[in-house]
Amino acid sequence: MTSTEDSLEQVTSVSQLSDVQPDDWAFQAIQSLVERYGCVAGYPDGTFRPSRAMSRREAAALVNACLDNLSNRFATKEDLDALKALQDEFAAELATLRGRVDGLEARVATVEAQQFSTTTKLVGEVIFGSAYAIDRGGADLTGPMNGFEEDRFFLAQRTRLNFDSSFTGSDRLRVRFDINNVPNLGNSTSTNMSRLSFDGRGNTNVVLTELNYQFKPAENLKIKIDANAGEYQDNVDTLNPYLKSDGSGSLSRFGRFNPIFRQGGNGIGVTANWDITDQVELSVAYLADQGQNATGAGDDIANPRGGLIEGSYAALAQLVIEPIENAKFGLTYVRSFDEAGNVNVTSSTTTNNRQPFGNGLDTSADHLGFQTTIQAADWVNFSGWVGYTFARTSQANATDDQSAEYLTWAGSLQFPDLGFEGNLGYVLFGQPYKIQSASSTIQNGVAGVLANIDDANPGTSYHLEAGYKFRVNENIHITPGVIWILNPEHNNNNSDVIVPLVRTTFTF
């Protein structure tokens, strides 16, 4: 006999059932079923619960247990006749139970025969992306942007395969392969401000894009080791839960999270996340951009130092607090160092000014970030960030003590289950990294033109974006939307760039 509340255990004597007494009207029947036929079970607490109602399915299970025991026991003709009548009465239920057991055995056999691995699970994602990059002002752009001669239309894909293995149940080894021919729109629009969240290399080469291992040495401590292409946004809380994912969140690269988390991107290192309490989490991390390279002399761009310690790196510390339910606040600090030849202060969120002192000088920076996410109601969530960066040269051959300060910010509203369960609508508005002040002339663009701050940034760029994720089913969703970059590269002379697009995501 089975129960939905407790697991039943076979008993061999009626005396094991504390709530069955000799003066009970059914005592003799229960004693006979227990001691003569061995087909009654009790609850783990030693009770039989004789007053509890029995379903027909439970009665069928009891009859089936008696029949199994009688096959190896002596029984009178009366016993057999009684059980035959019971068997006829519960024939349908017995057939259902046996069918379920047979079905489960068949499914287990199929899984065992076809499973990929006893320790590894394959998780896949395929994205079809189509966009139409529009130069709103035509091809007669002025200023540092080159413009593009005609509107750009494309249809491309990204295929991603994750092989996740676990050896203890609380750890994970991930190996990820990507095929991504989605173009970087920064190449055609002359501004990285127009980049998509899921863009890639623009070819169909298979690339190992993740190799990492995470484990929990303590219940409230998680350690992650990145051996290839580590990203802080995958390792710490970015406080932008609805838009963080490149496959199901923001359509733009900028809209996913505070750009501070892109420092040290594609690096090698380690991250530790410590849940101090249920409301407080502390994260510390280190990623080296060129950790896989052997250390060189470091005399110039052609002979970089590289390595895990001597080359480019980013060290992060973050404190996340949830003072009330559904409201989080995060303070983030990143110390970055970009070796000459590998300078990218803004992590490619802009094209100009990401190398404010040129690519030939070592550049260090202190990045400060504040992030928040507030679920005001079931149907609306607010997320936003502010980032401020202090960059400086850190090389003896610099012409003077050069420094620059950057500001970026954004705010967004997300509307979960808009229209139907699983859907998501969102709007986002913000400012990509912009140099606020500089101690001397800065390099404007990758061409190496020197300019003062007013000439380099004669305006302010704004990023406007809206999208709606429509859930087709559990494994497919479609997200149409539009990205609008006003005054690209912080230049009022540059024409706006508009990118309407559709992203279709398949998961398996």
C-alpha cells in the first residue's frame, strides 16, 4: 500500500502497529493480512492509521502485494477464491499500475542507453538575428565618423553548445563552443555604440569560448576559475536580471549591464562570491586579459609583457545589499591596467576615446560603479547604473601627466509577462562612456588625431532602445526591437544611427 504523505514500510507482526489494538473490530483481518500473507505496510512512525480512507489504487496495490506473496506460500481454497474475487474487482487499477511500472522501466532503459554522459549535460542555444542598420542623415557625415555609404541589412546566426559536468552535485565544469557569424555593427556604422548583444566574429569558425570550473568549498562561498575567456558579467551579480542575457535580454551590447563589468573581458583568473548573509554578498575577482601569453620584455608594443601578472588585468571588488525584498543595490570597484598595444578603457562601448592617450602607452584606470534593481510590482521592474572612470598614463615615456575622466549611466523599465506569461517588454535610455574632463589633449579615434576635450567630444551621445520578447513556447522566443543612437561618438555633427532588428532564440 502506498501513500502520498509518507513512505510505507513492510511489517511482519501486528504488534508493530501501535494504533491497532486487539479490541478493534478489524484486528483479526489486519493480523491475518500482516502475519499470514505479509501484505500490509505501516508508516515510519509505527502506525497503521486505520481510520484513514484508502483509494482504489492503494487497495489495488495491497491486493497485488498479497498475490505476489501467495505465489510462494501455502493458501487454502477459500483464500484463493477471495483473492481471485479481489483481483477481478481491481483488474483495471492493477493493469494501470503494471502499465506505469512497465513504462517507467522502458523510459529508464532508454535514458541509460541514449544518455550523453552520466556526469555531463548538453545545453544548446541557437539565435537567428536580422537587422537593418540605418544612417538617418545619409552618407555625408562629418567629424570623426566615416559613416557608411548605404543602409546595412543582414541575416546571421549564433550557435552555442554548453557541456556542463558535475562531479559532486554542487560543482560545475563548463566547456562552451560557439559558431557566430553575426557582424559587429561598429565596423559598418563607425561606432561601437551600435553593437548588438549577440554579435561575434562574423565568420563560421568553431571557437572554444568558455572553459571554467566552479565549486563551493563552503555552503555560502562559491569559487569560479576561468581558464579561457572569463567575463565578470558571468561571475558576479550585475543587478540587471531581465536584460543581462545576450540571448533573451537586451538587444544591444550597451543595454545588458554597467560597462564596468566588461573590464578584463576574455581573461583568465578567479572569482569568489561570499554570501555573508541572506541580504549581503561580497565578490572579489581577478582576470588577466593576456594571461595565456608568455611574459616578454615589455619594451614596446611589438614585445609586450603579457602573462597572468605582468600584462593587462582587471581586479574587482563588489558589495551587493538587499535591504528589503525585491530591491538590490550594488557598489563596484575595478582597478584595471591596459598594457601598451592592448588599451581599451571603455571596453569597446565607444570607438573614439577608448584609447585616450593612444595605444602606445600603458594605461591604468579606477572604475567606480553603482547599480540597482527594484521590482516595484509583479508587472514592472526598474534597473539602472552609473559608472565613473579615472584613467591615467602609467608609463615613463608619456609626454606629461595625462589623465581623463569618463561618465556613463542608464536606466530601464522592464515589464514581465506583458500580454502573456513569459513575455517581456522593456525600454532603456542612457549615455555611453563619455570623457568629462582631461588634463591635456587626448587621442580622438583610432587614427591617432590629437584634440582637446571640446573638439574631441562636441556633443553628447544617447542610447534609446525598446524591445518586446514574445514567448512562442518553452524553447522558442522572438524579440523584435529598435536601437537608436543619437549623436554617435558624442558628436552633434554625426547623423543618428537606427537599428531595427529581430532576434529569434531557440534553446534545447
